[in-house]
Amino acid sequence: MNHVIEVFDRETEELLKTVEIPFARQAELVALMGWKEPEDAIYVYDLSPEQLHRIEEWTGTQLAGSNNIIQLACIAKHK
């Protein structure tokens, strides 16, 4: 499974951007999110400013600073 950041327009809820979190960061993501069980990784999460900042560093992408909805989601890995 892969994790992505999804950025939605707050008013229309239209998906504006998807940013993939590198799979190499999986263990760090688990620690950052405080997940205890494997099932914790499959849900959609709102992010704290600290979590968002760390993920911006990992992806090299500016995500904060807008009035959008920003969430972490799990997507099925395509083969």
C-alpha cells in the first residue's frame, strides 16, 4: 500500500493535487502518525501542522499555507 497527501478545495471539495509519500519513508510515517496496529495505516487522516511540515520535507512539496483541506490517505498499490 502507498500513502498520499490529497489536497482538496475547501469550498468545492474538488481534488486539486495528490502527492505520493516515498515508500522508503514508511517506517518514519508510522512513527510520525503514531500508528500502533497495521490497520491504522488504511484510514484517512487530517494532519497536524508538525506532521504536514515533516511530510513536506520528505516530498519536497509545499502543501501548507492555503485554505484547502489536506489529508493523508492510503491507496492500493497497482501492480
